[in-house]
Amino acid sequence: MDHVSTRGLQHFKNLVGIKFQLYNSLFTSLPFHRIEKTGVLLSLFLLQCEEGFDKKESPAEIINNFLKNNTAYKKEEEWIDLLFRFVQYAERQIVLFDALEDAAFTQVNDINGPGTIKQLCSQVTQIFTE
């Protein structure tokens, strides 16, 4: 990776990555209804998925093993509720990251450089004035 790319990546990490970690940790500590353990369980689920995949288990086996070994839930309705909370949790993180990325767009990207409308119009104007 060249020096310019490394510097750009570090700039992105400073403007987006660090803020994401900060805001995400604040949001995950808020007392939302039935979501307080979701982040921890989601991390455990990730490990279960990786291990299950390595063992060539089916998705149903992976999920069932996780629910039996890591939760006290007995009813299918409770299992579905937990899996739905996983989706909500991940969705909230995606929305947060996307918002931070959008807010930093003009600072991270050259909005007048190659590939932009402004640059294309400049090239077209130059071609027709020659």
C-alpha cells in the first residue's frame, strides 16, 4: 500500500472508525427493552457459527446448538425473538456506520477530483473548446 493510501485510510479511521467505536459503545450500553444481553449473545453466536461452519454443520444445527447451549429459552417464539434482536442490533450498527461515513464524505473524498461530475464537465468543455 502506498503512502497516500495509508494516509487516506488513517484519515478515514479517524473520521469514521473512532467515532463509530465511541458511539456504538454508548448505544450498546443504553438500557433498551430486551436488548441488554443481545451484544454479548451475538458475539457468542458468531463464535458458534464459525465453529459450526468448520465442523460442516448445517445452519439449522448451528442455530439450534447455540440456542440450547447459550440461552435458557425453551419456546420457539423466544428463539425467534432473540434472532430478530440480532438482526435489529446489527442493523443499528450498520445505520450508525453509514451515517458517520456520509457525514465525513466530503472530508474523505475529493469531490472535485477524477470520476466526479465536475471533472467530467471540465473534460467535455475542454474537448469542445479545442
